Amino acid sequence: MERNLIVVILLFLVSIALSSAANSSSKHGLRNSPYGVADKLIKQLNLLPQDAQVVNISSTKSIIVEKSFRFPGLIGSGASVEELGHRAGYYRIKHSHAARMFYFFFESRNNKKDPVVIWLTGGPGCSSELAVFYENGPFTIADNMSLVWNDYGWDKASNLIYVDQPIGTGFSYSSDKRDFRHNEEGVSNDLYDFLQAFFAEHPQFAENDFYITGESYAGHYIPAFASRVNQGNKVKEGIHINLKGFAIGNGLTDPAVQYKAYTDYALQMKIIQESEYKSINGMVPECERTIELCAKNGGDDCIISYDACTSIFNKILNIAGNVNVRNSRWVHAMEWYGQKEFAGKPTVPFMVDGAEAGVLKSSGPLSFLKVFFPFCV
């Protein structure tokens, strides 16, 4: 239990303000704990701009504040900071009142010409830094709480950017409430402006292939973000971003289509009986109604919609497996020029190191991959 608590503290530190972290570390004597080490790392970066309360957009200062770093206690590499190519920074959001967007950047361990990949964790409001230690980042956390290299980190084949977004997530912050975004348009504009500033700061990566990736609620962010990049490229707005594709893992993209799939799956897999299926399906119309109100009005209507729709999922959550029909359903329902061809394609085994890790369905630029346990995250 104590070990689990320490892991939670480290992984979710990114969602706690710096002042709270410092006070807590001092108060409880956790200076040498993972909590204290992480707090010390952020302070040593000294990235917090001194003009945090007031932003002068016309300032001649760089809108990227960035430093190289090395995680303390990292096992398995004697490389220098410069060789590692690890950086963290803040971006002063261009069209904001006082917003700063925090990010990590890890150069590829293979080749700097590898694609640039940006990772967006969902939530909404989950820090993308969770993936640095917990999912696809360069490091994993060992049993003794030290950091070790991740043999399957995406930085082995790409230059990785992790961003805390929207503003108010993790270390991304603003002293002005007007900077908090309430829709995908605002989020995608901020991310597009960040990319423009990032590639201006690192022009050596600007011509690399670029991919947008993420999971869960990022299924909302990613299509909007990709559309914003494509729009900017079409009108030659700023630096051309060499967008090649995007990937959404277990995404919530079209909830009106996806939530209805839970009961279908549960019945199909004999998790629930026919009578239970009919009873739970009685909750679907309210979910659909509140989704429409959320899309129309936003605000509290979205909270009501969330409660109404997740109640469907919660009925079968404890016994649901790793197959999720809702993802397949929205992918097949998506209207595009290759929709019919994709629907007619068969699934084929997806192999990893000679073992079947899932099933794959592909047609043209679209691929749908279902990963089996224990290969799934």
C-alpha cells in the first residue's frame, strides 16, 4: 500500500502547483522521496517566468523558455545532457492573456531525422507527463522507485513531445481565467500556436514527418488539432508542418455512437442477460438527449451529460474485458471517401516479436488495431 501511494504521488505530481509541492515536501519531510525529487527537478529547471502574472504579448522576449535537463537517479546511461537531448519548457501562448503551456521534449535515441510525434493524454485534464513514466515515454519506474530506460519507449523511433493541455492541466497555467478553453477549437488553436513556436525554436526538426497521437478524451482533441494543422498548411500560415497522420488509442471521439455500444458488447459477450440488457438500454435515450444539450449549450449541461452516459458504462465496468465495441463502431461510422472499402476489409493478425498481439484492419490511410491483453496498456 505504501509503495502504491508513493507511485501515485510521483505520477500525479504534475497536477499539483509548485507552491503546494514545495510546502508539502517541507512539511512532511519528503525531501528525499520521489515527491521531493520531482519537486527539486522542476525547481532546478527554473523555467517559471518571473513575469508570470502579467504577459506583454508585444514583448521582444522569446515565447519559448526551455532548458536541457537530466532526470536524477536515471539508471543505465552515462550520456551527457547534450547527448540525451532532453528538454523541458514553457510556451507563452500567443493568443492569451497570461497563459503558459508546459512541455517535455525528448530527442530520438535513434536518429534526429526520425518523425516528430506529439502525445496528448485525455481526461480532459490529465497531464501528458503521465505517459513519460507510465506508458510510452523514455523511462519506467523500477520497483526500488528509480528511473530506468524503457526498452519500448517511443523515443527509440521518434522525437517525442509531451504537452500539458488544455491550460490548467499539469504544469500549464494561467493567472487569468479567460485563458481556460471550453471547446476543441480553442484547444487546437493553442496547440497549433505551440507547434509554430516549437519549430521556430528548433528549425532542425521542422522538416521531419509529424504525427499527432494520444488516448481517451484526446479522441476529441486530435481530429480538431489535425484539422487545424491542415488548415494552416493550406493557407501557408507560418511554418509548414509536415503532418503525415494521427493515431487515437481507445478514444472517446463520437460519444453518441460509442456509449450505445457498451450494452451491445456486454450482451454479445454474455456478460449480462437479456433482461439486464433491456434495463440498461433504457438509460441510452437520456444519454443521447444530454449529449445534444451539451453540444448546444456547454457548461453544466456537459457535466449532466457525463453523469448520464457514464452511468451506462458503470453498470458493467467491473466485468468488462479488453474488447471495446464502441471504438470499432465510431471508426466504421466515420464518413470519408474510403468508408465502404474499409468496412469490407478483413481483420488480420497483428504480430509483435513473433506473437499475435492483436488484430488489425486497414484500408488506405485508416487502420484500426485491437490489442490483446497483456499487450494492451
